[in-house]
Amino acid sequence: MNLYLLGFNVLEKRYLVSFVVVSVTVLLGIVIRKKIQKTEETIVVKYRDEQLKFVFRQPRLSEVSYSNFLHRVCNAFGVVPEKVYLEVDGKELQDASLVKQNIKDGSVVYLKPHPLSPASQQIEDYRADLEKNVLPLVQQYCSSPPSNAQEIEDVHVRLTETILGKMIRLDAIDVQDEPDTRLKRKETVRWTQGFFQQLDVTKSNALKGLK
């Protein structure tokens, strides 16, 4: 009987020790989670129809510069840092500590594109015009060319002249003092020349098909 009681007491102590260990582990987990939550700082960044939450532990928010944060944000949204900026309460942030610019835990910041220069905007308008008014005609001609030789030639000439006329407007855009815009115009010229290549190939193949 004494041995039975002794075994029961030992078993009871083991359960008690296990209970204490589990309880302490749970309590430590709660304390650690609360401590982590207290040391976390977050900033919400909105860009167009998206928004992301950026969490700061180490380094702390007070140690983060504008440029470092901008690069982190741009990597997350997949945009080029040179073409965007961060804004809060309608004011563009400067390249300084975020905290000095009143950015704190829970702040909402907006990522916005830099406004285009007049020349760059003209190039954008040119591309939009071709995509809307010329590209569908080129695609129609290439996918379903006319069935007789004269019409194949006529449509080819008409589309080519239309594109050349629009390229005159592109060439007239003044980009002398804007290296990036000059490169943008050069790329747009190559993009436009691709239409000529498509038209020429389609014309050649269509005429061969009639023989």
C-alpha cells in the first residue's frame, strides 16, 4: 500500500512539474509576443489601387532615411525609384530621416509618379494616338490582308503614309535638354518602325500568295 501511495505521489509530482513547465512556456510566449508587438512599427504605403504594410523592427523607424525607405517601397511595388516620390498629407517627403518629417507608427504614405515634362507628355500622347487609331488598322491588315493585288498595295500605301505623317509630329518634339526624354523618343521611333516592318512583310507575303 505504501509503495502504491509512493508511486502515486511521484506520478503526481511529475504531472505537476509538466504542468508548471507548460504554463511557464505559454506565459513566456505571450510576454515575448507582446514585447515584439510593442517594438514593431508600421507604415502603410498606397500606390494606385494597391496598398502594402511595411514593418520596422531593426532598424527602428527613427533610424530609417527617406532614400532607403523609398528603395524598399519601390522594390515591393516593382517601380523605378527615379520616377516616383513619397507624399504624406499632400507634401512631398525630402531625403532626410522619416521621423523628422513627422512619419511615425501607423502613418499612411502615398507613392506617386513624378509629373511628366511637356516633351515627355507629348511622346505619351503620340503613343496613345497610334495605339488607338493606327495599331488596330495595322493589325487588321496583317491578320486579314485584301484579296487582290491593287488593294493590297493601296492599303499598304495609305497606312504607311498615315504613320509617316504622325512621325513628323514625333520628330518635332523638343527634347534637347532632357536626356531621358530623348532616349524615350528614340525608343518610340523604333517602336513605330516596327509597324512599317509588319506592313512590308504582310504586303510581300500577300502578293506572293496571289501568284
